[in-house]
Amino acid sequence: MTKQEIFNAVLAFDEATVTAKTQEQIDAGTDIQTILNDGLIGAMDEVGERFSAGELFVPEMLMAAQAMKAGLKLLKPHLGEGGGQSKGTVVIGTVKGDLHDIGKNLVAMMMEGAGFDVLDLGVDVDSETFVRKAAEKNADVIALSALLTTTMPAMELTVKAVKEAGMTVKTIIGGAPVTQAFADRIGADGYSPDAPGAVKLVKAIAG
């Protein structure tokens, strides 16, 4: 069963096999959603479980996400034909003054793997840009990342800007120095300490 082979290849961080087996399934006429859900998303859910259990660490999650992305790239043109139902739109970025992006990249890849449309704004993103892009994309969630304590106030500014704009978009935050208490204090809608948690959080609050 090749969907299982795609699943296993993601867990083995094997981009070449993910690419080959995904193409094989597309050529065989397998339902695109089945390849996506059973092969790629299923594997990333498993990666998230293993990370939470302490069996996998961030470098392995990144490698699995890269492998998943290789398969997703092949599926995307077919998903656009009406086969793919997006679970929602997430605008993500590292806040103003902060240039760290490994955690943010991982969250973005895992969100994509979970079936969300993701607009990654990159690093050093100011609050006006987050608000403007979220409005343009009619986003469900804005995800803010910071790795420096000195840039955490930029998260507060962005959450405030979203509220002042009267938007219904939810805001979530994450990054090494960030805590649930800080999220509560600035009025963010959610906080996650890691990428799998961020995906679960967005699934819970989007839409």
C-alpha cells in the first residue's frame, strides 16, 4: 500500500522516496485527498505525537516537515482543482526586531501539512504588515513568533493593532521566551510552546 510507504518515508525523513511515491499515487489516479490525509498529514500528526512523547526533537521534526513538503508540492496543483478543502488561512511571521526563523518555519510547514493555507511573512515583521496581510487574505489566525525577550513587546503591539482594527482574526504567539501568562496578559487568543501544539491550537480556534 503506497500511502503507507509515503507515511513511512516522511517518518524516515526521506524526501526522495516521498516525492517518488507521491508521484506514483498521482499517476495511478489515487484520490488526492487520500494521499494528503493518509500519507502526508497522517505522518505529520504522528511526528507531532512522537515529539510530545519525547521520541523526536526539533531537528527531526524539521527533516520530517521538509520531506512532507516535497510531497505537498506535487499535490498542490491538484488540490487547486477543487479537491482540496482548506481548513483555514494562517498568516505567520517573526515579529519586528527579531530575525530568528527556525521555529517559525517549522510551525509554517506543519500548518501547511495539516491542510491550512499559510502565508509566511518572514522575519522582522511590523504590526501594520501583519494586520494588512491578514485583512487581504481574510485570515483566520495570525501566528507571531519571537525568540528574543526584547522583541516580545512587538507581539503586544500587533495583538493591540488587530483589536484596534476591529478584526475577528485570532492571534497566537510562541517562541522560547514566551509563556501562557504573557499571552494572557497581552490578550492573545492562544499560546503554544512547540510546533505540534501550535497546529492543535489553530485547529481548535480557526473557523
